[in-house]
Amino acid sequence: MTKIINLQAFKDFLRSGQIGGVLLMICVVISLIIANSNHKDNFSELLLTDLGFTLGSISYSLSVSAWINDALMAIFFLLVGLEIKRELVEGELSSVKSASLPVVAALGGMLIPAFIYFILNKNTDTASGWGIPMATDIAFALAIISMLGKSIPASLKIFLAALAIVDDLGAILVIAIFYTNEVHLDYLLMAGGVLALLLVFNFFKIKQLYFYLIPGIFLWYFIHHSGIHATIAGVLLALTIPCNSNNIESPLEKLEHLLNGPVNYFIMPIFALANTNITFQKEMLGGLVSPLGLGIITGLFAGKTIGVALFSWIAVKLKLGTLPSESGWKHIIGLGMLAGIGFTMSIFISLLSFSDEMHVTEAKFAILCASVIAGLAGFIFLKSIKEKAPVKV
């Protein structure tokens, strides 16, 4: 019975992801059209418009773009974190070997791209962008793999979700350590206090969701002001939500069911609309063959594919992990290609890496090109695979 509930919850997650994936792609196209039309300035002004609220003596305001990228995306990270935790407790990632492989694969998917970029940009004024090709965009990668439907094993979708979230958490740590100018320890300590409270609630098996969601808002607020990217609050909150291994719906499964629709039908499309507004300029084409452009494109596409596949192979050979059920090495290579979709966090890191506006623009265009190449190549490659049984090594 437990497996039936677990499988149904995951099917709901994927079904909403497939429809949301279509909306996501539509919003990408609309955003690019707007950014290259006469309305681009109005759209940019809209994204920079401050929205806030006042409660008594408390006043809080962020730009529309910040509400989308820092607040709404924290909810998306919460949903993905819930899915990962449920699989760790009762699903595909419940054994040490199956859970360790995505972590090792994600490590390879971070180190190899960063190394490729570093080699190509060593001793240049763009060397500081080494963190750009490290990140995998969870939203876009999951949207594309969801559209593959039954043509690939469901375990691969879980594997990619786990890999992508570890990858992005790694990128967040890189930002916190190497790209954060100032960390406010007071807010970080307050966030730690809230997290400790949530863990206490979990320890005493408190099941009412409002005991977690209300402190979760404060957790997000404190992390946002600490200087660390606020979306990590969603993952931390997800880890504290109670989950069980019996046939009774847990608070985690209940919250996951509630979030599936809003995240896939609203948050992800809105995010794509706000963040794909890249205005094309002729200088961008030359930037693709510069050390900056080559470092990003080669790092995201080739580096991710090699890193994910190579480190996965090493982990399996050393018996540190096992392949996802009903999958083979071609599937892992395909997932490595999809991991090269680095849109969100890569663009964010590029904004932190360079003070030169042209470098930022060239980086954004290279990220877009690399992500399109990785997405199309990964989709076509995985769609063409016929075998479902793993290949022995």
C-alpha cells in the first residue's frame, strides 16, 4: 500500500510537471519576444517596480523580480525538497547506494565544468566567472524530462531531481563562499534558531502543517537577509516536514499534493517570463567564441555530460552507488546533457561575477545557447533510447 501511495504521489508530480513544462516553454518564447520588441523598457521597469506591505510599524518591500526569484522560487525549492525527502524515506533513494549516486554525479557535474571554464579563461578579465557553468536549472531540466513521459524509467526523473537539487545547493554554497561580499551572521543565527525549532517540531512528531509553514516564512526572511540565496530556505523547510513509511498520508505528502499545481502552472511559467528577457545584440555572436562564451557553453554542455557520466561510472565501479532502476549508461549520459541546462543560477552567478555590463550580456547569451543545446540534445538522446535494463560494467 505504501508503494502505491508513493507511486501515485510521484505520478501527480510528473503529470503536473508535463503540463507546466509546456507553459514554461511558452513563457520563455513570450519573454524573448517582449525583450526584443518596443515594450522591452516597459517590461524591465515592471520587473524593477517595488512591491511591499505594511503591518503596523513593520514595512517590507522587494522588486517584482526579487519576489519572483527569491520568494516564489523558494516555494519551488520546497516542492522539490519534499519530493526528494519522500524518495529518501520510502522510494528510489531510500538505500545508501541509490542515494549516494546523485550526490557523486552532481559533484562531477560541478567540478568538471568549473575546471573547463577555468582553463579557457585563465589569466583573463573573465576568470572570475568559473562558477557560472556549475549549476543545473531544476525548473527547466525537470520540465523537459517530464515531457518525455513513459519513454524513460520514472527512476531517472527522481535521479535528475536529486542531482539537480544537490547541484544547485552546491552552487548556492559557492555563491555564499566565493560570490557573497557580506554575510550577516546575526540573521544567519536567527535562521539557525528557526531551523532548530522546526527540527524540534519534527522530533515530537507534530503533524499540523501550520507549525512548519509559519516559522518557514521567518526562516526565508532571515536567510534572505543573511546574504545567502533565499531559495535554500525552501529546501531546509522541506527536510523538517514529517514523512512516514506507512499507508497513511503524511504531512509531507499532503503539502506536496497542495503545491504541485501552483508551482507547475504558475510559479515556473512566471519565473521563465521574468528571467528570459534577453535583448539580442550583434556583439553577442562574437562573445560566443570568446573565452567567456566558450567556457560557458563547453562547460555546461560537454563538462556537465562528462562530469555526470564519469563520476557516476566511478561511483558504480567502486560500488559506492547503483544505477537507477531499469536504466542504463546511455540514460545517465542523457541526464548529463539535461544537467547542462544552467539557466537560472548560472545567470545569477554571472551577475555576481562581472561588473562589466557587456560581459554580463555575453554570459547571459552563452548560457541561453548552452541551455537550449543541452535541453534539445538531452531530450532527443533520451527519447531515442530503447533499452530499459542497466548495462553491466
